[in-house]
Amino acid sequence: MLAMNYRGPQRIRLDRNKPMPEILHPQDAIVRVTRACICGSDLHLYNGNVPDTRVGETFGHEFIGVVEEIGSDVHKLKVGDQVIVPFNIACGECTFCKQELYGNCHEANPQATAVGGIFGYSHMAGGYNGGQAEYVRVPYANVGPMVIPSGMHPDDAVMLTDVVPTGYQAAEMGGIQKGDTVAVFGAGPVGIMAAKCAWLFGAGRVIVFDQEEYRLDFVRNYAQCEAYNFRSIEDPVVFMKKQTDSLGADVCIDAVGAEAAGSKFQTITGRKTLMQAGSATALQWAINSAKKGGIVSVVGVYGPTGNMIPIGNALNKGLTIRGNQASVKRLLPKMIEHVQSGVLNPKALITHHFPLEEVADAYRIFSDKLDNCIKPVLIPPSARM
Amino acid sequence: MENRPVDYNLINGWGIDADPKNDPTYPMRKRSADDHEGYSWNRPQQQPIDVEVLHSIERPNVTAVFGTSKPPSGLSGKLRRHAFKYGEGSFAHWIPLIVADRVDVVEGIIDDIKSGSFPNIWKERGMNAQWKYDKAGLLKSLAIGAAITTAAVMLIKNKSRD
Ligand SMILES: [Zn+2]
Ligand SMILES: [Zn+2]
């Protein structure tokens, strides 16, 4: 089958002879992919910044498809079902799944305990092949996958695998109270969605920072928020204080993670030399921009070890810091409701459709923010017939 | 586009999910007493372990399911096995893995050549797309690359003359 194949930092190609996935466990299903997005967090892998990303792996944790085959113990799905597959792999039975922390399942990733199992996200997240391929193995098929409601556009459905629930959970973890001022760092797809969802919790003001003008325009239109280019502001933290009567934002959301630009020191230590587990610029700005007693919500992805973050400021300001991978399964029913009622329109974020065969060019365009790309989706040939 | 003040009351869905109880600056829990029993849940059936699976020393076993995309092999595999002697938060775990990733890249190129094909770096790096949308950026990075190569060649030449 066709599949994306990682060869090293910024080197990927289309593999024409990747072996077909097989049922390896009674609760496995094999899904024929109809759409797979490239995610901002795939760029951490693409740039070789996630430890234990092995040559030959297939990326892709945001995909939908058709069930082709099921294991002997799969009873919630049948062959032919069209499904949304959450990016996190969850058993549904461990102590964490029982708390609805599906992003923190303890039975899906042998290589690490901090992060759960994620499709196509290096061996640090379980060594699973991802959905940027024609077919993919989906473990615990009774737990994660959900049948796509009839009438839902596939571009909306694929956004529910990660971007929408992650943006929503970013706002939810912020504990936004009515009238709160919310600052969002990063206007990538998740930041855009977080800004949009902040209103659903009753925000009174939503302010977004990014460095790309086209993304700022996009988020202003899509999320009806204020948006500023941090390149044209001397210090985003001072700017935020000025915007909030010198107090700071009630809630700050880091929607960037390890690839953050904006601080030379963080860039050199976190991205170029990997001396820390990613550049923590956005997190630093979020901590320093928050009001005392405020909340910092982190959905940007960071590595496992040390990061230079101003923990002293977090302590002295009495901040609550929350972060997690989104619990997609927990949020899916509500997200579907919001899409069906027209409150959220996720497909509007998809600016590019590529045939799977052009995966290397698609990564380049998304990674270099060329052609005003917000969110790209790959379509395998078997889904184009 | 200018930033305009927003009348949030006009935003579709404003406040529909508002919940004054979701304020994490106050303690919040969703647990039961059973959760203090540790590693005691009914584990799903174990996926047969017929490939080499490295597992974190912070857990007792291999998870009930796991991915099999690329079992450790070669020199990079040796480094990875070494890394998994240490805890997840330790540099002794992290650094060997990063080194192994780089070694793996070289091993990948050797595998390619062994199988009779030299990797098409231009295509793999998506340079066709960059040529289409960002000629200036591409030419700049090519020029920088060429300058570094020239400087390196000069340096080696000068050295060999000494
Ligand atoms: Zn994603
Ligand atoms: Zn679980």
C-alpha cells in the first residue's frame, strides 16, 4: 500500500510498498483511510525534534476512514462503518481511562508512562504507524472510533480527531469564567480553535498572538477575536499588561509548544541544539502574561525532559497551570453537537487538499507556511475513486 | 485588517458551555476510592510480543497493545536499548535516543543504497513545492549551503597545503 515514510529530519517520501497492516490483537480494526491531516505537532517529528522517531515510520494521527476488517473481539464497529478515529489510543479499562483521561491511557504505550499511545507519533508515543497511508491498524476499536453522523462533511469529521477537541479542551482547562480576558499564543489550527471555543465558555475578550499576518487575518475573521503580530510588538508580555489595566489576562493558552519562535535564546537552546525539550517561548509568555491567581492552559506539545520556563513567576503569581493531550473520546459527542448546530465550523480551517502521493510537498508547504496554508489534508488514491 | 472591539453577545454560541464550577483554581477531582489501589485494573488481553519492544522502566510490563512500526535494529537499536535502562525524565534516556535517531538516518541511507536506490533528497525535502511558492527562500538556502561547502573545501585545501 501507499504510505508516508520518514527518512530523517525534513526528509519524507511516499512508500509504495509498505506492508498492509494486520490484526495483531482481538480488539484491532483495520481502517481504509479516506482523509488524513498533517498536524502542527507532526512538524516536531518532521524536524527530528521528538526523540525515538525511527526511520521508516509513518506519521498521521488525524484521520477518518472506512472499517475494512475487525478482530474477533470488536463488537462496537462493523465492516463498512465510516469512522472518526481519535488521535489517542485508549483501552477504556485502566485507572486513567476510567477517569475519562483517554489521552493518558496506561495500556497503549510501553515506551513511556508520561504520554499515552498516539497514532504515527514516534516510538515515544507507542511506535504505531499513522494514518498518512491507505490503511491503518486501529487498536482498541471498541473504545475510540465513532461512526460519522450521516450528513457530516468529511472535512468536518477529520477535524474532530484532534484540532477541535484540543482547541476546545485548551479553553476548558482554562476554566474560563464569564467575562474573562483570554490570551492565546499561536494562531495555528489549534490556537484558532481555542480562540473560537473561548467564547463558548463566556470569555469577554479574546486576544491572539502569532507572527504570520495571514494567520492573524484568518483568526480575526474566524474567531472574531483581536489578533496581534508579536514581531511588531516589542514585548508581548508588556503589551498584554497594557491591554488589561496592568493586571494581565485571566487565562493564557499556550497553543504552540516546542517549535515556538520569538526568542533567540529559546530557539537556539530548544530547537537548534535540543539542549532543552523544545523552545518554551509561548509558555514563558503565557506564564508572564497571566494575572495573579490566573490560569495557564498548555496544549502545545513539549518533550519529556528539561525546559527553561519561569517557574518562579508561576509560583509567585499563584498560577494554576494545566496541560494535557485532549481527551478526544470524552469530548466527541459534544463536538459533534456543536458542529451540527453550526456553533463550530471546523472545515473552514482546511485550506489545502493534497493527494497522498504529494506528501513531501504538502509537508514543505505546511512547515514553511507557504501559499497561506492553515491546515492541509491528504487524500489517498483509494479514497478518490 | 484592523482589530475591532467585539460585541461577544453576537457571537454564535457565546457562553453555551459556561460552567462556574469549572474553575481549576479551586481543587477539583473526579476519582473514586478504587483509584488508590494502584496497578490493579483488569488489563485487556496482551498483544503477542513477537517483535522486540522496549518499555519504560517506570512501568512493570509491556502495555496490552503496542505499535510495531520499527523494532530497534543496527547501531541505532543498540543505542535505544541502552537509553531504556534509564527513567523517562533522565538525560541518560533522552540523549542516546536523539543520537540514535541521527544514526538511524545514516543507516536508512545505507539501506536505500543497498537496495539499489539513492534517496532523491530534492523530492524528499519537498523542494518542488518550495520552488513553486518560495523561490527566493530556496535560492537563499541553496546559496548558504554552497557557501558553507566552498568555505569547507577552502579550509581543507589550505590545511593540506600547510
Ligand atoms: Zn494533531
Ligand atoms: Zn486505558
